[in-house]
Amino acid sequence: MRDSGARAWVLRHTVDGRQRRQTLGDVAAMTVAEARAAAHAVLAGGVVAPPEKAADAPTLAAFVAQARPRLAAIWKPSTFERSDMALRNQLLPVFGAIPMNRIEPTAVAQWLHAFSRTSPGSANHAVGLLRMLFIRAKAWGVLPPDTPKVWALVKRNPRPPVWRILSLDELHRLGRALDVLRETRRVEADAIRLILLTRCRSGEVRRLRWENVKSDAMELTESKSGPRTVRLSAQAAKLLKERRGKRNSGYVFPAKLKKGACLPNLNTAWAAVRAAANLPPTLRLHDLRHTYASRAVMQGETLFMAGKLLGHRNLASTERYAHLEEGYLLAAADRVSEAVDALMS
């Protein structure tokens, strides 16, 4: 780095036993590939020619402005909203003014390292978003196919497992707490119970419309894995039938204060029922989905079937959900050991 703060590519090599140092060009005007080519030219006995300055691609901010309408048309509103927030708060303040073909992998790696100290999960999402933007830019002809991968030096932060499943006793306590909550907050209590009965995500249940509810199934149009059909158990069908008799909205679980809207969230209701059932404060509403998957396996269903019930596209997604109770594992170990012992005897 020069005293002025500008950075340059420098080649250090040996000529006739003496150390030589030669400046190849400014970092701002020469990419890594161009600097390497210049270095090879010097080592081969040539001289450093001023690199032909490639035409700059649009800045990241300019490309994002161009891509927003196209992405909004193919992303779910919740995905677009989260990604737009990451762009405004993280990516654009750092890289927005730089032409996309001038963003260096080292700069991306340094930025991710600093960001990961405080928000590792958000850092993973942001770098994944940056990767997606570059892939789209190449697919749309904004960047040439051989543009270096700016995420090449990045290693995503490991995500510690945070899920857990409810024990039988916890499920009993949850059921009793939901019965009590139903007396004062029936909409929220029914929504939470339907999540557990149908293995659906919270947003899928909150946004459920009556037009998508059939006698034996729910036709989900907005799902993480795309449109899918959720078969209803007798208990789930009964709950929905009771709610249909009291319908006053197009949504199965309408908002209390905003007419024509669905429940905005279940956070307050879940905190209340969790406390009433004496469940751990770290237990998440999404853990009801984990519980459903694990119970399915413990009831004798295969991972393949559990994945189908959850709407997964591949078995790897299901495997991380199928946590089993210690008592169930111990009983399985006993059964296998008894069988092995009998064969040996």
C-alpha cells in the first residue's frame, strides 16, 4: 500500500541472484487475472504493458435496481422483503458503488469475516444473496460467463442445531394449555394446534384461505417448496370444520384488528401457551414441525414417508428433522440386542 492509501499489485522476484521488486499496476485498475498475466510476462522476460481496461459492468447498485422487478415477480413476498433488507443494510453500503466485475473475492471474504462476528446467520444469507445476484447477472448477459466468483474465498458460518422435539409429557401439557387459551384467543389457539396436526409452517397456516381448504386436504399455493397438497387427518379436518361454521373472513385465521387480513404472527400467543405449559423458553413454534417428523418415524413411518408428509423434495432435508427420544432409542437398542443374542445362542 502506498502512503496515499492506494493499493498496487507488486511482483517480487530474483534476477541474477538479486531481489527485484516491480509494480504491475493499481488494484483499482487491474484485476487479479490481469495482474497474474502481467507477472507471467515479466518472468518470461517481457515488460509490463498497461492492461487494456475492460469495459466496466454496471455497479452492484445499478444491477440491483434493474433486477428488482424481475426478482419480485418470481420470489415470494416474504423472501423479497428479507432479501431487500439485506441489500439495503449490508451489501449495497459496502459494494453498491463498485462495478460488478471489479468486486474482489478478498474484499468479500474480509467483509463476511467482519459481519460474521456479530450476525453469522445474516452473514450467510447476505453472501448467498450476493452469489445469486452474480449468477443472475451472468444468466441475463450482464456479466460474461468467465467473471470470477466473488464468493470463491468465502466459507459459510456453521449453523448450530437449535431444534428439539417435544416429549410425550410436554405434548400433554401443550394440549391442555391450548384448551385453556382457546377460551380467550380461539383463533391463535386453533392455528397453533393445526400446525402440530398438519406439520405445516406457521406462515402456511396463517395465510390459509378457505378457498384452499377441501374436505380432506389443504391446497397450499404459497409454500417454501412450492405449491403442495397437505392431506388432513380426522382431527385436523374436525378443527377446520368447526372453524368453517364461524367463518367471517376469506382467511381461516383472520386478523383481529385489521379487516380482510390474516393473522400477522403467533408470537404473543405462542409465548403465552409455552409459559402456561411450562415449556422451555427456547422452544420455537417451528419445533412443532420437528416434533411431527420425529413422531412419524417413531410410529414406524420411513424417512421417505416422513419427508413426503412434510413436503420435502429430498431425503437430506428430512434426516435433520428426525430426532428421536432417548427412550425410543434405548428400546430399539434392547430389541436389536435381544435379537442378536438369540441368534448367537
